[in-house]
Amino acid sequence: MLPLRGRLLAVDWGDLRIGLALSDESQVLASPLETLARRAGKRFPMPRFLELVAEHRPVGVVVGLPLTGEGAEAASAAAARELAELIARRTGLPLELRDERMSTARALAAIREQGGSTRGRRADVDALAAAVVLQGFLEARRTERTGKAEGTER
């Protein structure tokens, strides 16, 4: 379980780019942070990731889990799980996996809705996709807590 207060860091895994997003201290709003790039077949850029963890001091990490449209795990989900394990080991932070289906599509739609172009902005899209994943996590957890609080009052 991730702490209810303090910044959370989200990771949107990809073969070539890893989008990162950060919540505010009260865990209400998620914002794009950065996109880490790696060459195909190369390792996750852990040194830069650890620099960002030291700079922003998150209390937990949310890693997007890429599932198929039917909700099944494919090879990319296994790679995301491996990355999550590595991040948890290296940072010592609590971590949760979150379904990231459609996060990139929602990020692209948000950019287009605001009249923007995604041409040449893949890095921006990946960080925004991480923010979409994190915002979904924050809202789901807030709804869950509110529902439990209401359920105990009856």
C-alpha cells in the first residue's frame, strides 16, 4: 500500500521511452515530469531515474502495466513487471502496478483537444501518458477511500 500523503512518482514503461509523472504532496494532481530515453536492447536509465527520485523525494511509485485490450498480460507486461521489481529494489520505495491501457491514446486526445500537435513530441506524450496513469490511480484511490468512509457511516 502506498502512503496517502506525499508525492508519488509514476512510470509509463515503453521499449524506447519511459514517461515519468509526479503527484503533488496531497496526491490530488498528477503532472508530467520527464521522459527517459533508451536505445533498443539497452538497460533502463537507472542513474537518471535515481537522480529524479533524490530530487523529488517521492513516497511511492506507480508503474503502468501494459495489458491487452482484453486485460491479459503480454510480453510488454512482463517487462514492466521486471522494471517495477528493479525500481523497488533500487529505491526501497513501496510500489504498485496500475493498468495503463489507453493511457497514450488519452494523452494524445488531450493534446489534440487543446489544439496541439503531437508531431515530433513523442517524449511529451510519454510523460503525459504517465500523468494519465497516475491521475487515474489517484482518483480511483480517492473514490475507494470515500466509498469506504461512506459505507462505515451507515
